[in-house]
Amino acid sequence: MPDTKTILLVEDEDLLVILQTEWLERLGFNVIAVSSGEKAIEVVQTTPGVDLILMDINLGPGMDGTEAASRILKDHDIPVVFLSSHEGEEIAARTKEVASYGYVVKDGDMTALDDSVKMALKLHEAHRVLKKKEGD
């Protein structure tokens, strides 16, 4: 990747943090990992250059991933891809409430995660270019 992208990984399961971080770093991404929605908001506010957020929906006690993403997106234009241990209508409905780039089921298929991240980055860049052209 010519331009190294930084991913904020928001995941409360330690083993998944290790596996996903290693995989994403092998693919050439910088990874910042946090375990709560509150920490995710703090990182986005204090760390410039976050290119994409991989947000677990269920983050244990405290703020869930959809609420954290909503708060972040109020002030920041960063693509969000949700992560979930489950799939189905309830998860889809929860993620539709937030302007996201979809969700990936955490089933160990890192190829799907890789594809989703790359597609979200491409779509976000295309959207940014389109908005810029409309503003000209």
C-alpha cells in the first residue's frame, strides 16, 4: 500500500484484538486498538489520521459500538465498519441507524474483513471526491 492507512480497532475481546491486529498489520495497515466506545471517541478526538474504524457492536459494559460510532460521526468524516459475533435482522437494524459501511461477522474469515476494509476505504474516498466536485 503506497499510503499506509490507520485503522482504529474497537474490540473488547483480547484474543480477537491480537488476531485482527496481526492480520491487518500483515496487510500493511497501522492499527490502534482500544477496548471501549469511550476510548474510541477519545482516540478520534486526540489522534489525527484515523482512516477507518472497525467497531465491535457489543462492547460489554458501557457504551455500545453503535452509540460510539454515532458520536464520532457527528464531528468526524471517518468510515465505520461494524464487527459482530452474530448476524441477522437485529444486527442489520442496529447498524442501519448509523451511517456506516456495513458490518462483518467475526467468524475468523480474515479475507472478508480485508475485503470489507478495502471496499469501505475506496467508497469513502469516492464519496469524498464527489462531495468536493459538487462543492466546486
